[in-house]
Amino acid sequence: MNKLLKLLTISVLVSGCSKLDEKLGSQQPNVGGGGGSISVSSLLSAAYNGMRNPYQDQSRVWASQEHTTDEVIGPTRAGDWDDNGVWRVLHSHQWDATHGFLADTYRELGQVVFTCTDLLRFNPTTQQAAEARLLRAMANFSLLDGWDQVPYRENTGDPYEVPKVRKGTEALDYIIAELNAAIPGLPNGPAKVANKDAARALLMKCYLNKGVYANRAAPTFAAADMNQVITLADQIITSARGYSLGSNYFDNFAPSNEGIATENIWTAENIGGSSSGNVRSRWFCGLHYNQNPSGWNGFTTLSDFYDKFEAADKRRGGNPYPGMTFGVLPGFLVGQQFNGSGTPLTDRTGAPLAFTRAVKAVETGANLEVTGIRVVKYPIDYTSGDNSNNDYVYFRLADVLLMKAEAILRGGTGTVAGPYGNTAVAIVNYIRTHPSRGASLLGSVTLDNLIDERGRELYWEGWRRNDLVRFGKYLAAWQEKPASGPERLLFAIPARELSANPNLTQNPGY
């Protein structure tokens, strides 16, 4: 490879070869080679901060995992939210290798991989190294899940090294080995720090999806892998951290969730008013301009998904939340909206602000501002402004329990750990009928109603695409989307990455 292409590789930001990477590579001496001092703590903080945008921004991992599913649509509202069609093509599965948001997601995940790998050059402590390896494994998992090709650099001190690429099961085996190696050095907690149970939860995702990454079109699920999922679940359930389902479902996502949530395993710390990711986008993206806070009047869910909930299911929302009787309550917003004092709101034309069940990919006419059921998964932080205090949730207990139930259904051996029972139906019903959820008992649990239950429990948390692919439902037709072809089981490798790295190859069908 000539020097020009090597330099191009750096400038195009492939697999973490970014402006950030160049700064690290050019300004930080290699301690092992006798250079000056370096703050590993600062590098680790940079790695944690680097996770924020790809996982919290509404246009990155969340968009790839939610907008491409039956849970989210980003309608064009006349002149609003067109953005050259970037949202429409996600929902309708018509993206290509030039999609800007998908390309940025791939690049920013690569930056996390680079930063964590670079940190390991500077003699970190055992715990610092383990935390960096978990952060890197999480970013690697997201790259594998979406694109099946995971670039990496073995020597971040060489600015001319072209990233190599791991694919499919090779990439997954590497992630599994990294997580197992990291666990002994990780702390038990707290949730805002990369910890042992976070690594176990990610390992559960790895083993549960192992057959998917071997053959996405027709995955198989080995009993041995499912038993690994169950064993890891039991280790989390019996952890000294003592997870439990709390008294209010939405406490997991509240501005004070660091102190009151009892089921969060791993979160990204956001510090209200000063240092934060973009978790506010989870409510800004759907709220109307005339609501408090003033929103962007964009994304909604679909009525078919909303109808999967029973009326009494508290996860559907619409109930008073501590300190809030009216206004923007957490959950789904449908029908007439009110301010904090209970006064009905209007849209900007003076018509009632009443969100409708119906929504189209392209909206026209007089109802532009009210179509679609809006979603507030994270209770609003009214105190901190744009830098919201809600810690972003990566993993929590209910997801672990539902993964255990799925592993049992897919051939694993049921075990007793905690008060949840040893069958899929017992585990699912424990969650559903808990006072914080309030749904009815299911007579049986099948894969078909388990995928619906995962939707009800984990909606808008960034796992829907992963789930639908694993359950064989991602290519199906749903509202405002026809059936799609098997190439859509993967995203296209971004064109700018292909042009920079000859070790990448375009995924089939693009």
C-alpha cells in the first residue's frame, strides 16, 4: 500500500482513525518507549465520554436499532424533519452505503474502539484496563451486530497502520474472550462504572446471538450457548448488588435514577447541568413545540406497537409520576395534551393539541403537528436543562430475566435463582404482574409472545432491531414499511470507510 492511501486511511476516520485518534497518536508519547508521562485516568474518562454520542444521540446507535423497526417512525412533516429522507429510508429499509447517520455511527463506534485500545499502551492498572476492554467490547458488539465487520488496530502508536477486520463469528469469539478476560479485573459496581455484571449482561447478548452472527437468515441456537446465557443470568440475579424490580417502572430512567433505580446494571453517568450526553433527545425528539419542555415535534411510535399493551399495563404510561400530575407524563402520549396545571394545550394554529394514533411517513395538510403517538421513556429533567441528569441505561435486570426466559425456550435448562421461577412463563409473568408493571398473567409463553413482551418492557431502549433479527421478524412488513430483502439484515459498510480501508468489503446486496 502506498503512503497516500495510508494517509487517506487516517483522514477518513476508519475504525477509530479519527481526528481524536490522530491527536492521541501524535501528541501522546508511548510510555513503553521511554516517552513522557500520561494520565491514564484522563484517557479512560475520554473513553467513557466517547460512548455518549454514539449511544445517546437520537441519530446514532439508537436510530439504527429503533428507526429501522416497528417501534419508531420519523415522519416528514411538510418542511420539518425531511433531512433529505434519512429518517424515512431507515424505517422503510431503503438505506445505502452513503447514509450519513449510519456512517457516523460506524465511525464513532470505531473511535471508542481506538481510544480504548490506545489506553492499553500506557500501563493502566488492572481495573483501568478491564474497564477499557469492556467499553471496547460494547462498541465492537454494536459494530458486529449492525455491520458484521469490526475494524481494529493492534498498534495505535503507528499512524500508518491500516485497520484489520474481524467478521462474524471470529469477531464474536474475540468479544467473548475479551469479556471473560476483563471480568476478574472489573469492580462489582456502581452502575455508572463498567462492572462485572455489565460484562456478564453483554456476554449474555453474545451467546444469545451466537447463532445469528453465524447465519442471520436462518440462525440456530445451541443448547450449550443457551445454558451459558442462563448461567450468566443467575450470576447477575444472585449478585451482591441485589437487583430487584422497583416500585415504579420509570424510576429506572428518572433524573434521579442513579439513586433510586434498583434494577439498573450498567448506565452512562450524566451530570445534570454540567456534564451530560444527549439523553434529553429521548423526549425532545417527539414532544410538540408548545409542550414543556418545547420539543422538536418529530418521532412517534406506531399504533400497532402501542396496541401490544394492555390498558392497565403501567409501562404504557399516562399515570402521575412523583411531582407530576399533569403535563408530560412518562410513557406514551396519545390524545389531548395538557400543561402542568391541567389546562388543555393547542398546537401552533390554535387547534387542540391531541396526538393521533395515525401517522404516515410523509405528512401533509392540517394535522402535521399532531399525528403520531409520542413517547417519553425517560421522565423529563425539568431542573437541569439540556444537560439532563438522567443516567442512560445500557443494561438492567428485566432484560436479563427476559434473556434467561428466551434461553430456556430455545433449549436451555431452567434453573432457580431469585424469586423468578425456573420456567419461561414464570419469569415473564413475574415481570408482567409486578406492581410496577401491572399487566395480566400469560397462560403460556412462546417465542411469538416473548418478542412482544421484550417490546413492551424494553421499548425505545435501543435493542429492538437486535431482537427482531434474532426472532426472524425484522424483514416483515409493518406500518409504513413493506417486506424487505435479506440484505437488510446488515447495514451497508459506509462508502467512505470502504474507500479508505482495503480490508473492508461491501456487504452482500449493496
